[in-house]
Amino acid sequence: MTGNNPLVTVIIPLYNAEKYIVETIESVMNQTYQNWELLVIDDCSTDNSRSLVEKFEKEDSRIRLIESETNFGGPARPRNIGIDNAKGEYIAFLDADDVWTNSKLKKQIEIIHNTNYDIIYTLANTIDTNSNIIGEFKNQNIYNKLKYFYSDLTILYFSNYININTVLMKKDLNIKFRENKNLIALEDWMFWIENLYNNKKIKFISEPLINYRIDINSISDRGSDKSYRKAYILYSILFFEKKISFSKFLISFILNSFRILLKNIQSK
């Protein structure tokens, strides 16, 4: 649907999230903006997740469960399946353990549908396993220090400052998530780099419109040493595909090494 009330496709990759998926889906259903469809892509869960989603599917025709034939082990393939099945003019991503505030979609639609921006992202609060707000998600720190000196794309090479769960974007079937298992936990970072590399225009809303869950067992733990080490693979791919210069590759490599060193020092 077009006009002033465009359809938004919400994509949730699902894997063994029975503890949180009900709260996550309810945060979509409670949006003040109601013209949405919700695609939940199950990556072969072994718990009760699917059954919980099926109950919502029976009660609300806007909700659809899609089951992947094989387990990929990360959100890249489920998100791509969601993109391929999306009917909406706009797409929003939401992890199965995170929660939107009620006005999230409404505030973003009002901006993106009346401007030439392609991607709208926001701040996020952090919540614990019991859904208590415990702070702010700090992914803007590096961006705020470098935004006066470098372009958004250059800063993105150094740090992923876009939380995927905060995003509303125009649908583009030409840019997908890399289904590279070496990039699991970094696939969204690569996705944003490729979007900005293709001249997508982004807009930042300095308001926390989601609650991002911090769980030590989460695959997307951004502070882990493993994630930092995987960044070397990301930089190598970008360099060999000639999407970054050798100087940016080298700077990114050095900065990432410093992050790992600092992380190890802090953990001792």
C-alpha cells in the first residue's frame, strides 16, 4: 500500500527464543502505527518458539511464520528470506529478544515517507533478561567523536554505529545480507557498509525507540573478543572487493587490534 499509510514489513529472525519472543511480537502489535505485516523466519528452532508464534499467527492475519528448511546458524539467511517475502514498501528488522517502544514505527514513517532518506535509525536503551532498563546502548560513542572529520561511510568502516533493531528503511531487493558464516554476528555491519557504499541516505533520530536486550548468551554480543577478531575478515573482504583503500584497511586493522588489546586489558 502506498500513500500516507504505507505498509511496513517487520522481519524477525527466530532461533530458540521462547523466553522473549512473546514480548517482542507484542511490541510490534502495540505500535501506534498499525499498517504492518510481521514475518517471523524460524531458523529450525528446537524449543517452543514456533508454537508461540503460531498462536499469534492464528489470531492476527498480519503475522506469518516462515520456516527455513535448514539451520543457517545466524540471522543473515532468515533476514534475506524475509526481504524476499516482504510486501511492504518499507522494512524494519527486529531481533527475537528485543522490544520496540510503542511510537517507534510512527515516528520513523513520518520522516522517511516525506523525505529522500533511505534509512532511519535511532538510539536504544539497554534492558536485562528481565526487561529492566539498565542504561543506553553506546554504539554512538565513536561516531560522535569522528562525525566532524569523516563521512558516515568512513566512520562505519571503523565502527558499526547503526543498531539494526532501530532501523526503518526503504525496501531494496538489490542489497542483501552476506550469507557468509565467517561474518555471523557482523552481517548487519557489512549490510550497512554496502548500503552506504551504494549511496543510501541515512537519518539519525536522537531518541531511544527500542529496548536492546543484553544477554551474555546472545550471538550478537558486540563486546566480545570473538566479534572483534571476526572484524579482520570483514576488512579483508572489503579490501579485496576494492570497497576500501589500503590506507582505510590499514587504519581499520590497527584500530581493531587496539580494541582487542584494550578488551583483554580490561578483562584482567
